[in-house]
Amino acid sequence: MLPCAMYYRFIPVVPLAVSGLLACGGGASTHPFSSVASTAGTGGGMAGTNSGAGGTLDALAVGVGGAGSGAGGMPFCGTELTGRVRDFKVSHPDFESFLIGPDLGMVEKTLGGDKKPVYTGKPLTFTTSGKANFDQWYRDVPTINLPIPLTLKLVDQGNGISGYDNQAFFPIDKQGFGNEGNSHNFHFTFELHTSFVYKGFEIFQFNGDDDLWVFVNNKLAIDLGGVHPSLEGKVDMLARSAELGLVVGNVYALDLFFAERHTSESHFKVQTTIGSFTDCGTDVPQ
């Protein structure tokens, strides 16, 4: 992805009037849970951009009771989450071709029955070339992409928070189709499917570039679509429990879809209070 300064030389300023989207900053965002109380938000249209309900996170993150009857004693799987990278060639129409900025609303608000995002372009969006090409992003397509497994290790950050932070996120350098003459392999997607026991306080936050969608219980919770510098999105599951259909003690799916589509930077930062993953993502739909 272009660094912020270069990005604004080429692109007209795109107003980001959506709460929770923080443009630029190279991925080094403030600690998401440092404030005494989070800011209230409504969620709704641009899913995942609200900051959520009030209350201190530290108080919520520790001392919480059991998962409840819905979890059924299901064992937790830890914090090493495995997904699938798909490497693309620079010649793919959706990679290295767009310098427009955020492209929100690119996918439907409900995850498809095959556990893939559903494209909304009619026939295109600002930063994509159509449904046929978009549908290749998160599906194995011989000669178009090459699948490579990737495990993210969430690190304990204290106070019930864990995270993964990579400000040079190039996990498949010299793999797949190779770097194609670049300093890194810049053209790939990443797909992760996991599940967790909802305890009533969970927060999930992402900061990075380019495209990123998170679905909770098959509903769009964070939308950071587009070719852009680092942006931030956060879902407070307590604040949006009614919208997402969450009941304390039950197990819910969390599905993450990421794309890196442009040189020359790549940032990927996750922080969360989810501590009860029940599926660490080893089974990725092809």
C-alpha cells in the first residue's frame, strides 16, 4: 500500500465522515482500550466503525464468569489462528490498478452461505473490476492464485487483551508467484475463520491496509474496504449485541477477510479481548 504522504499526492481527499475510521498514521494507532470509557456508537450502515458502549475495558476484561450453558463445556483452542493466504500476480485487474481510497459497502452485510463475502458491485465498485474477479479473492482458482497457510499468533498484552501487530506484513515474500521484481510480495489476500464463546464484553479492533472485513455471527461488523493507507475499525460486541444477534454464553463465528493490493507498505494489527476461541481456523473453505 502507498505510504500516506504519497497517497495524497495522487488521490483527491476522500472525506471519512464515519466514526472510527482513522486515516493515515502508518498503522501505529493508539492503544484501543486506553481510554477510561469507550465512545458510544450506533453501528448500522458502515458496519464496525462505531466505538461501542461505555464502561472501562479493564473492568470488563478480567474477573468475568464462565461461558454459560450455551458453550457446553467446549474446550478453548488457544490464540494461534490459522487461515489461508492466496497469492496473486500483479497483472490481476484488482491489484495495483486503483488509487482511489476507501471503498465502503463493497460487500453485503450478511456473509454468503459458502462463508465468503458477497460482492455488491453493479457491475463495479470504485476499486474493483467486477464480480468475477472479486470472487477469485477468497477462492482457490488454479493459475489465478496460489493458496498458502498462515498462522497468526496473538500475544498476551495484559488485562485480558491479546494482539498481533506487524507493520511490515509481507508473510509470503518469495513464495507463490514470487515478488515479481518488487522488494516484497505485495499482492495477496488472507482469509480466517474462527469461533468464540461470547461472554458479554468482547471487543475486536483492526488497524491496517488495504481491504478488511470482519463478520461476527455472519453479520458485517467491520468494513474497511478499498485501496487506502492504514485505517482503523472496531466492533464492541456488547454495544452491538442486538444488531449482531449475540447472547452471552453462546458460541459464534468470527470470519476475517483481508487484501493487500498495492505497493509499497502493508500493515496488519489486531487487538481483542476475545479469550475463548473454540476453533482456531484450521478449516478454511476453498
